[in-house]
Amino acid sequence: MPGTDGATAGEGARGGTGALRRTLSFRDLVVYGLLFIAPMAPVGIFGTLQAASHGAITAVYLVATVAMAFTAYSYAQMVRVAPRAGSVYAYARVGLGEGAGFVAGWMAMLDYLLIPAVAYLFSGIALHALVPQVHQWVWTAVAVVVTTLLNLWGVRTAAVVGFAVLALEIAVLVVFVVAAVWALAAHGAQRGWAVPLTGEGGFSLDAVLAAVSVAVLSYLGFDAIAAFAEEASGGSRLVARAVVTCLVVAGVLFAAQTYLAALLAPMSAAELAAKPGEQGAAFYVTVDFAVGGWLHDLVAVSKAIGAAFAALAGQAAAGRLLFAMARDRRLPGAMAKVDAGSGVPRRALLGAALVTLVAAVWAATRDDGLDRLSSIVNVGALTAFALLHASVIGWFRIRRQAAVPSVLRHVVVPLAGLAVVVAVVVEASPTAQVVGGVWLVVGLVVLAVQYAKAGSRAGSHPSGD
């Protein structure tokens, strides 16, 4: 049946381009997901969310975790149907057809290529702040080269090194939590204990939902786990469990750190809203005020290293996506080759690394580079998520591939997830919407050209299959 691991993977490898090795454990998959997300992802947008939610930042992350759970559930459903490299590209392909599959992969490509570029830029900025004698574009390029070499070395090597980096990030987060609890015990909170959940001056549902549209971007990356479906030693069920586990762990970490930081923050949400220029550094200001400069430096170093390895995970996922699309002849076939020594899609990885390097270094040389790059990374992923939810409905209800399709599991849940995605896209910046729209149009043109070529070949060989 198409839904079994063996049949699907075999069908996907029909091009004779080689197969990816099943070497990743459950721990490895979770490590890749958490690396891509980054355990302290809220640090950079803490002040923005505090201001937008009127102080109810922890409620924002709790709601965002529930909202993204719909997407995680749809991934868990479809990874069992199509346990292949390519993630949402493979799912939309079997659930909605070849054309929708290409569009999903094309839009996810925008996300997988640019999110690592943003992460590399974060790393370059942090390292430049620690060593200002070296320009940030140099640090950015160094981070790209080092992590690309690790990815080319092999998926197991990258996973082992990634685990060490993730352990460092979590250790720093634990230090922050302990220091924050000590500060609260010694000096008390700056505001009421329930304020991070209820907001300052009363709970505002509209404010929380508006902030959720930004907060969900912290979770982009947990879905990258599905890109390693062909390399998971335990098959599709292991991947599905890893996707859900990663989301839950990230949600707990995000809620805990934002709750403590909100209690200790010297500036109120209203003050941050009145001074938008101070929102970006709000978390660091809080750490300096409540604990001291030593923790500020520790968090900065952790963010610099963690950002580079978040990009490592993203680059690896991008390579698998390019590999899967090339294997199905949707991209140049040269990227469908698997290196015999390392077992990784070397050419696809190098292609992803090159695009990411150009984007990251370009942004690092511009004063507005971070704003321009970060404003457009989300629309591709969100469009792909929308097609993911539609794929669940398409496979289980329209094509009726399940013995007894469930209305709740195969219609209600994906529709709820689709509604969340649409709401977030509506709240996205105009720049992101324009870039996403242009990228979609280009993809549709590429798809039309491919269909035209296929029709021409079929017309020249009327006696073929």
C-alpha cells in the first residue's frame, strides 16, 4: 500500500539516484527540531510580544503552542502516509496531486533557505558584538562554512555535534531559570505573579491573538524533523512522535522563560509599547537589571552559537527538500545524488548552502539587512502548512484512503489548523505578503513550463504509456 514505509520509500527512489541511510534515532530527530527552533528563541522578540500582548506574554506562548499543535498533528498524520524526504512536498503530492506537491515544496523552499540565513546573521551579529574587530559579514560567512562542513560530513556527525550545542543552550537556559528564581526570592517580582498570564490592567484577547501571529514564528523549524523521514531508524511513527515531542518541549521552555522574564522586567508593557526602539534588547536589559552583566554575556554567547547550529539544522532540512524534489524531476537531477561516503545529498546541501550564504552575507553588509530578511521568512512556511492541512483532508476524506475516515481527525483538526495559518498570513507584514506572492507566481510559472514540456514529450511519443 502507498502508506507503508517500504513501498513509499521505494517508489520515491525509483530514479536510481541512491537512498538515504536510516541512522537517526528519536533523540537525534528531537535534537534537529530543537536546534532549528532554538530553546531561547523568545529572547529576540520578548519586548515586542510584551508590548503587543499588554504584558500577557506567557499566555501568548501557551496559545501559540496549542495553535501549532494542529500543524504538528497534521504532520504526524501525513508522515505515516508518505514517510519520505521532502516533508510537506511529499505530503501534498500524495494528498492533493503532483501540482499541489510542487507548490508546497516550492513555498517551503523559501522558508528553508531563508530561515537559516536569518539564523546565520544572528550569529554574525552576536559574534561581532563580542569581537568587534571582525566585521559581522565575516563572522556570518564563517558560521555558514563551518556548519556546512559538518552537514557534509554526515547526518550522524552533525547530530552528535548538534546535541552538544543543544545541551549547552539548555544549560544556559537552566542557569537563567535558577538565577531568575533566586532574584525573585531575594528581591521580589516587579509586577503581580499572574500578570504574564492575564496582562497588565486586564486580559485582552485581541492583544493576545495579535501577538500570537508573531509568536508562532518562534516555532518554525519543528516541522523540519519530517524532512528526515527516510533517515529515521524507527520509521514514520518515530518521526511523528518526535514532531509532537519537539513542539511540546519547545512550548514548555518558551512559557517558562517568558514567565520569569516578565516578572523581573524593569519596564512595563506600556513603556515598551511607547519606546519601540528598546523592545529588541528588552530581555537582555531584564537580565542585566535582575541578575547582572555576567548572565547577559553568557546568554549572548549561547545565542551566537545556538543560532549557527539552528541554521545547521535548517540547512540540512533544505538539502533534503531539494534532494526530494530533484529525485522526482521537479528540480535539476544533479541534486538527487547521494554521496556514497557520507550518505548525505551532497549537491543538494551545497546548493542550499550557496543560496543561504549569499542571502546571509548580503544582509550582513546592510544596516537594514536583518529587517528585510526576517520580514519575508514566514510566508513560505505558512503557505506550505496550509497545503499540509489540505493534504490530510485530501488523502483521508476525498481520496478515502482510510478504512474509516474520522471527521474529527481528518477534517475538523486540519481545518482548525488551516484557519490558524490563514490568520497568521493575514497578520504578516506587507513586504512578506508581496515577496511570498511573487515567489508563488514564479513557482506557478515553473510548474506550467514543466507541464508544457511533459505534454510535448507525450505528444511526440503517442504510443508510449
